[in-house]
Amino acid sequence: SVSHSQITRLYSRFTSLDKGENGTLSREDFQRIPELAINPLGDRIINAFFPEGEDQVNFRGFMRTLAHFRPIEDNEKSRDQNGPEPLNSRSNKLHFAFRLYDLDKDDKISRDELLQVLRMMVGVNISDEQLGSIADRTIQEADQDGDSAISFAEFVKVLEKVDVEQKMSIRFLH
Amino acid sequence: MFLLLPFDSLVVNLLGISITVLFTLLLVFIIVPAIFGVSFGIRKVYMKTLLKIFQWATLRIERGAKEKNHPLYKPYVNGIIAKEPTSLEEEIKEMRRSGSGKALDTPEFELSDIFYFCRKGIETIMDDEVTKRFSAEELESWNLLSRTNYNFQYISLRLTVLWGLGVLIRYCFLLPLRIALAFTGISLLVTGTTVVGYLPNGRCKEFLSKHVHLMCYRICVRALTAIITYHDRENRPRNGGICVANHTSPIDVIILASDGYYAMVGQIHGGLMGVIQRAMVKACPHVWFERSEVKDRHLVAQRLTEHVQDKSKLPILIFPEGTCINNTSVMMFKKGSFEIGATVYPVAIKYDPQFGDAFWNSSKYGMVTYLLRMMTSWAIVCSVWYLPPMTRQPEEDAVQFANRVKSAIARQGGLVDLLWDGGLKREKVKDAFKEEQQKLYSKMIVGNHEDRSRS
């Protein structure tokens, strides 16, 4: 589990981002981080912190979202299966990434949504036609039930060989 | 009420005597040495004593925390999370190698590509390289100032008494002393330069102007109890050159100008600053700009070029970062000063925040609050390194030259060398950087996908 010092550090970070000093972060507070502002998917990532329809996130929500990126420790793998799945399980990490693509939150990545996210990642450097064929190919390769969209199960299948635990984990130095 | 009368004159007498004594001491121990540029070494002894006390205080706090079995909050200067220094290209290639069995050299899009951007984004939310440069550095051990204490609950009674004593000394003894010195220094500067300004131009005027400036800056140095160690003084800037340094606070000017004679560059302010600036320029040719002229880069460059081409004129002092950074890193140098073609004399300034953090967080504190904080710290301790002069090589442009100088300064001062613009303190980052990232990624996914698209 998260140690006391890690929580203290993240709280310190939370307060340093909270320029309005009202205990919550707004989207502008995130956008003030230059390295995040130049990330092509910066806005999608920021969005992941805010629950549906809300403009402010408190420390609890902040920690909850960041919890997805805790490394999967060995002792957690053997924890009791009856409890709720931890936020940083492989499945939940994949779900986090899935939600970055799924713009309208209908649990499906449609061709349109994939196109929009691709456009964010490539900017103006690729034409609509090229991007369209990339999207078509990707959906064709992943789609198994023939609905021309990628469901979460299909998403998981495509990525079964990828080391998700390593790619979507952030380690504390201490 | 009447009983107080005989005591009244006694009190007045005592007050008069103590003020005279104080003033004489001030004169003998501080102002006279400042005029001649010598030092009794009082400040160094003060510094050593303080260090011993700080070490003791830190040990006490650690003991207190251990007794309660709590982990102590220790600030980490090198970041709180492990960041992989791999680039976009490397990571995506690695993911493709492990994820799918497809050939590596066919550039294409994979659903897993998003992991890179996602993780990098979350990493910067937890700890980024830029925003932490705009607030004061966290100290590893406590220096008996409440402004730097993170472990309040572990302070014992003895420590509290010591802290209280410190408050008394700093606010009731050091602060009035320093304000008196600052007042003396500034008024001497204004009157001295105005008087020298009436002299006809020539060797005599130059000599007097130099010494008036030096004397007043030295008094100001003592007004802040600044303990400065100068290294490599043989590399000090010469006439016709430009001196560039990293910027942490307005005190940088006082620190450099008390060891050399420079022409200042800057915007004319109103109020007290404006009075000082107008007086200074009477004695020696500083380069002051009106607010409207500052925006005109061409005009600025022209006036600076005129100044450096006149070999009799003093070296210009410039801070190319353009804003105050917290002295843990050096941020982008604006290329303006490096286009002029003069010899650049880099100077690295590193403060020791243990005795008083000199960083001016201008979004948090105004100038007056900042100066009060400075004057109620223990001391301002810093090291100044004069680096060997550099000139622009034929094959490099102004930006590359600026980066080369910046790296040299960062290396000498033990600071992190960043490419980010200090202006990000207030402004948003330019879209061009995001576009660069998008372009890079596009190159990775565009390729022979045409033959793979099916109807």
C-alpha cells in the first residue's frame, strides 16, 4: 500500500499545484505544467482526473486517479480474491488507457473516436485519408464481433502480449 | 506619575549614549571597512557559529521524531519518482518489439502507443522539472526559521527557546542594524553619484564614480550580512565586454557590483528605484530604458552594441534568463545579448539557502516584503565564480552560443541545465513544442500502411 511519506509528498505536490489555495484543482491548474501542456494527449489525461460533469478535483480524487499507476507488487498478487480489485491491477490499468480513447464513455472505441485521438497525437502532419486508413486497419485487426468498434474485451485481447504493468507504472524513489 | 520624572532624563541620557555608542561601533566595524574594502572577518565567525547551532537543531528534531517513532519529512531535491530517460522513439520501438511479432521497420500505429504519452503525462503531474524552479528550494536541515520548518511537532522545549532567542536577535538587533546600514548605503549612493555628476568628464570623475559605487555596494552587502566567496577573480569582466550571470534575486546585482565596476542595464522604474537609477546615471553611463523601449528588441540591441563598441565604457551586466529562478537550475538564456558580438564573461552565482533563501518569488512577495524577509534571515551566503571569457564561434548561431554559456555556468554552479524558458513562470508554453512532439510521432506511424489498408 502507499506509504505515509509518499502520501505526504503527493499532498505537498497537490498544494503546490493548487494556486487558488481552495483545496481543489481545476483544469487550468494542470495546464500550468509545461511538460503536460506539450503532451499531445495532455487534455485527455487531465480529463481522467475529473469525474463526470465536474470541474474540480480534491486530493482524494487526485490520489485515486494516480493510484492506477502504482506498481503491482508481488505480495498484492497473492492478496485475497474476495476483496475489490485494486486500482492498479493490470485490468484497471488497461481500463485507464481504454478510457483515454473512449471519448463518449460508451465502453466502445468507435472509428470516429479513434480518429479524433489519432488526430490529437499526430497534429497536422498526416492527411485525413491516411489517418482514416490507419484507423480502419486498427479496428479491423482488433474487432472480433464485427460491430466496427473496439470493446474493452477486444482491447485487452490486442494488448495481451504487452507488458502493461511496466509501461503503466510509476515508481517512487524512496 | 511624578516619580517617573527624575527617571525620565536618566532614560533619555541612557538612550542618547547607547545610540552614540551603536553608531560609533557601526562606523568603525562596518562602514569604514566597507569604504576601504577590507573585512574584520566577523561575518565568517558568525557563519561558523550558526552552522554548529543548525546541526544541533537538526539532531534534536531527528531525535524527537525517533522517540515518537514517526518518519521525518525530508525534502528530496532530485525528484520523488523514478523517471526513465528514454525518448518517444525508443519506448515505442520497445513496445512493438515485445507486443506484436511484426517487423520493426514497418512504421505503423499500435493501440499500445498511448501508454507512452499516458505515463509521461502522469509522471509530469506527479513531479515536473519546471514548476518547482519557481518556488523556494526546500532545505534538508532546519535553520531555526519558522518559514522553513516542516516538522513542527518534533521540536523540544530547548529548541523552542533557541528559536525564540533567534527571533529576538533577528528582529530586534539585526533588523534595525541592517535597515540603518541600508539607509546609509542608499543615501550615500544617491548623494555621492549626484555630486560626482557635477564634475567635468575625465579621469578624476571616473575614479571617484567607481569608488562611490563600490563603497555604497559594499555597505549594502553588509546591510544584508552577505558572506560572499569570490573564485577566479582573474577572470573578472573587462571593458567592452558583457557579463552574464544566472538570476535568483535583485541582490545578485549588489553582489556582483560590490566586486567590480559595471554598467547596469534595465528598465527605469518609478519611486525610490527610479531616484537611485537617475542619480547613478549622472556619474557613469548606465543603460536605462523606458518601459515602452523595452519591448523594442531592435532598439535594445542597438543601444547595447553602441555601448560595447566603445572600449572605454564599462562591462555591461545582464541576466539573460529575464526572471528570477530559485537557484537550483539555470533556465533558457534569451539570445539578445549573445547576438551583439562582444566577449561574454560568464559568472555563476550559487547561494547557500541554509542561512537565508535569497530567491525572490515575485508572484508571492512584493519587493518590500522580500527585502524584509532578507533582512530578517540569518545571512545571505553565496559563492561567485568568474568563468573564463567566451566568444561566439563562427559555426554557431546566437542560440547555440547562449546554450554553451548556460551549460558552462550550470556546470560550475552545480545547477541543473534546463532548456525551458523562465518566462513560463507567468506565461503558457508555446504550441510549437507540442507540434514538435506530434511531428515526431507522425514520423513513427506513417509508412507503408497504404498497401495494408483493405477495402
